[in-house]
Amino acid sequence: MGTISTEEIRTLALVGHAGSGKTTLAEALLHQAGAIATPGSVQRGNTVCDFDPLEKTHQHSLYSAVAHFNHDGTRVHMVDTPGYPDFLGPAMSSLEAVETAVIVVNAQSGVELTTGRMMSWAQKRGLCRLLVVNKIDAENVDLPKLLAQIQEAFGKECLPINLPAGGGSRVVDCFFNPGGESDFSSVADAHRALIDQVVEVNEDLMARYLEQGDIDAHELHDPFEQALREGHLVPICFVSARTGAGVKELLDVLEHLLPTAAEGNPPHFLKGEGENARPFKTEPDPGKHVVAHVFKVSVDPFVGKLGVFRVHQGTVTRDSQLFVGDGRKPFKVNQLLMLRGKETAPVDKALPGDIAAVAKVDEIVYDAVLHDSHDEDHIHLRPIEFPTPIFGLAIEPAKRGDEQRLWEIMQKLAAEDPCLRIEHVHSTNETIVQGLGELHLRVLLEKLSSQYKLEVKTHPPRIAYRETITARAEGHCRHKKQTGGAGQFGEVFLRVEPLDRGKGFEFVDEVRGGAIPNQFIPAVEKGVLQVIEHGAVAGYPLQDVRVIVYDGKSHPVDSKEIAFVSAGRKAFLDAVAKARPIVLEPIVNIQVNVPDANIGDVTGDLSSKRGHVAGTNPLSGGLMSVNGQVPLSELNGYGSRLKSWTGGQGSYSVEFSHYEQVPPNVQQQLVAQHKAPVQDD
Ligand SMILES: Nc1nc2c(ncn2[C@@H]2O[C@H](COP(=O)(O)OP(=O)(O)OP(=O)(O)O)[C@@H](O)[C@H]2O)c(=O)[nH]1
Ligand SMILES: [Mg+2]
């Protein structure tokens, strides 16, 4: 180690749909590079990256895991990410820490939901993208068809850089040393297609190519990287992580063709707050001030807190004094660690490009920026647009008296996971947690029980309905109370207007001439916000509404805050009631993979549940995928329905799409439930 420079560091995130083989591929790469003696397997539960006990039980990655290796003069930091849509939070965060996204595609099931999401997120983030088609050893794979599917989904810039040969037992190079026979397609054609694509990024090169009719691939190193960076080329590699076919070639590509840590696009940092925030670009210069971003925090009940960060600028050493965000008090690094799964190795320094960790620093939180000078205060990452957590669960401790402990643990867990939201509802003394899917929440409960020994009771998921209005209306309230001595007086006139979906809430003060004294305007807003939070018709938060307060009246003695809170709330309720309020429900995108014979079950069920089918696609192995949309509230027990149709051969994934108005009969039910004196959650 020691002598490595930023130019010799490569960073990559292994992303892609669940089960595509990312964790197995990480294992194969570590083995190929000589970092581990024998590759482990997900089934045996002995892989480097799926080291958490729950990952072993579920045989899926649930968290991101970092593994580095040194090979042939380069240091590679890999981040293995979960592909299950419920755990996309850590996968998206990992994209901020790397130069390259390696999108792994399962040759058996083709392009899946997460494949597409990751292709576009990685592009948005400005990463170089490399597609890896895994499982070329498996039976029933139709690789030519898959290649066509990839190009149709993601464009003609997706081009094979090698092709399977010997019936999937090895691969042949199509770029530097084309030659030999491939299992399908022609190596010469693939070579030409790559050169054609690469020369397009440089006019001189293009002219020379047209003149000469050919160009030596070895001259194309820089243009190749340029094409990668500009998204003009997405190379495709074929591998079998299980047999090792194509893994050496993949390692070669990672080490020799992908950008170094000095060449990538740093994440979008901002300096300053609110409207004053300006883009801030880090430079991969080891001599500058430190800027590092914490993209993962794990809290192990035994080891304690581990903050994992990518250094984007400057050098972190064991003696570094680092500030966390805008905190005034620095911490001393003391122990600087590099990771390989759960193994930690102490190192002297971490350069730009390195992914490292520090243990037991309480101040470190997910998404924090670490730095070593107050010049670097107020730097933060542009917020990532995470998927919306819509699967809710109300939980309470099985034992009375554990409420506080439950809340504290939940806060810790939510701090680790950007897609987990927790909320304490005072009226019912319940802890509500919202996540991305059933599995997300199930894993959370398992963690509470296995790691924290905390047993909890849960209520069936609450659907995150919302309320909104569909028309403009006026509202008025004259709040007047005379009880004994001091009275209460406040009068408010306001208007409400619908806003576009997703715009939230706006409060506008148009009161002229002090009709409502300035100091009481916040009280009016407070009253309005109470309704926003608890809803006006069915008890769900109200959204996408503008409230304009334009007139009112006060009393020199009896006007006080409480009077205007009350008047604001009632005037707003008055307006909403006239503004044709509706209830909105979350609609999800769903992809269901089932055997051919079950297509009818899936599509019939979706239509009967107020959903619709957008299309069906053949997958290999006699499977079909059905894509569509359906209200989330209709998906209760979907897993078991699917199991009963397919005998366990089906799988499905969902993600939040948008909010839509519920049909009138559903709205009536929700309103009635809300009004019922005894509410059954
Ligand atoms: N035949 C074959 N099976 C493979 C190959 N690579 C992985 N598998 C199997 O595919 C399954 C999923 O592999 P994982 O490595 O856990 O996949 P993953 O992409 O990490 O999945 P998530 O962590 O859920 O996102 C396991 O049963 C692996 O043994 C391969 O090259 N060929
Ligand atoms: Mg995995």
C-alpha cells in the first residue's frame, strides 16, 4: 500500500436488480485480484459483502458494503449495493462515492426495474457506466435477445466490449485484440461498432478514421474515457461470477479503461445555505483542504458507530482533526480504517478517491461532510431524490415501559437509512415508521428483535393517504370567547387555491393596514398548519394548497395568540369544506415476474384491483414480466396471492409512482372511518 496515488485508485459501485449476482461478482473480483483465497457464496453465507446475519438469512444484500483490494499497482474500492427495490436508499447513496457505476444485469431475467433506475440515476449523477451481463453460464439464457433488449432500453451506445465464447465458458475481447470466435454475433462487427462510437467524440479522430478506414484501438485510450464520461459509450462485459468466466477480463477493464479517482465527476456539492447556496466543485488534490462525504453510517450494537466516507479532496491522516459539517468542535481521527466487508484494516492516510471509515465518533451522521478548515464550512451534498417511503407500520413495544428505548433505537436506525421515516404520534403514543416496502419494514423488525432484543407489536400498514382541494374558496372565522375576566378575540378572512401536485403548502400574508397585527400572523399560520397536518375531511395530511390571508380584525385587549390560532384553523376548515376537497392515494409501479401460464392471473387481478397493465415482456426461462400500475391500498397480501397462483415461482417489486384521487366510494369510506367514534387502526 503506501505508495498508491489518486491516479491509481478506481472506485465503483456494483448496482442492479436483486439477484443479478453483484455480491457474488464482488467475491469473484476479490478472488481474481488475490485478496481472498477462495470465493464465498451467498447460499453458504460466507461472502465478504453480505456479512450481516440478516443478509445471510434473507440471502439478499440489505446494506451497502465496501471492499477494497490492491492489484497490479492499482487500488480498487468496490461498493456492493442491495438491488431489492426496498433497499435502494443505500444503493443511491453509494453512487455519490464513486466514479463508475457497474450495472449488473441477470442474463436469466434481463432488464429489470432496478436496472433501469440505476442506469438513469448513474447518468444523472454524471458517472461512467459499465453494464455487466452476469450468469452467462446459466441454462436457458438467450444472450443475443438480451443484448437487443439492452440496446432497445438504453440506446445504441451500449456496446459489447467482449463477447461470450466456448458456450459461455470464457469471453473474447472485441476492443484491443479482436479475434477468435464468439458464441453469437461477430467479434469484427462488435469491434467496428465500438471504434465507430468512440471516434465520434473527437472531430480530428473522426476525420482520420474516415480517411484511413481504420484506427488502432490502442490510440483510443483517452477518447474511450471521454466517451464513457460523456455517456456516449456504455460498454457491456459478459461474465459468470460463479464459474469465473470473464472475470479476469472485467478486472482488466476496471483497472485499465475506467476513469481513475482523479478523472471522474465529483458529486454535486453546494456551499452556503438556502438561496445563497452555490455549486462547489471538489478537486482530487491531496494537498488541499479535506472534503469527505459520509455516505454510509452503520450502528452495530457491539462495535458501535462506523462512519464510512469517500475522500473527495485533501488527505485524511490519523492525526487529522476533522470537523463534522458546521460543528465547531473537531474530532481527532486516531484510527483510520479501510474496509473489506466486516474486516477493518488500519491505514495511515486516505487520499482523494479513497473510501475509509472512522469508528465511534458520535457526531458523525449519514450525509455529513467532514473537513479540516472553517473555509469548508457550509458545504453539503445536493439532496438526493430518494424514492418516497409509503409503506407504513405502527409499532409499539410488547413490554410497557420500553417506549423510550424503542424510540431511541428507531432514531438510530432511521439515521442510518435515508429511506426510513419515523414519527411519533402523541395522540395515540404510537411510533409510526415508513419504508419503501414490506421487506424493508420486516427487516427492520427482525433487527429490533435479533440485534436489540426488543420485541414489538405492530398494526397493519396504514396507507399514506393525502387530502387536497380542487377549487378556490373563501373562508372566514370570527373567534370570540368571553369567559369571566379576559376574553379572546380574533377574526380571519382567507382564500385557498389548489397548487400543482407535489407543490406542498404555501402561506401568503396579504393583510393590509394591520387589520391583523403583524405579531399575530404566525398564529394564524399555526392554526392553518394544524389542519395541514391532521387533515380536514378524512384525517390525512393536506397538501398542494396555497392559503392567502387577506383581512381580519383584532381587539386591543382580547386579541391574543390563541385566539388567532383558533380563528386561522376554523377559517381554513371553512374554506377547505367549500373548495371541493378530495382524498389522494399512492399509486405504485409494479413489475411481476411469473411463469407464462400465470399471465392471466396477474393481469386479471390487476384490473380487478383498480390497476392497469402497461405491458408484458418475455424473460428467459419461460418467465414473463408484467408491468403496470395499481393503488398501493390494493396490494395487501399480494405476496401470498402470487405464491398461490405460481407455487412460489413468481416475484414482484413495487415503487412509488404518484398520488391520484380515490374514487368517490373509497373517499366516503375513509371519511366515515375518520368520523367513527371508535377507530380501528
Ligand atoms: N448460475 C449462476 N448463478 C449465479 C451467478 N452469480 C450469482 N449467481 C446466483 O444468483 C443468486 C443471487 O446472487 P447474489 O450475488 O446474491 O445477487 P445480488 O445481485 O447481490 O442480489 P441482491 O443482494 O439481492 O441485490 C445467488 O443464488 C447466486 O449464487 C452466476 O454467474 N451464474
Ligand atoms: Mg447482494
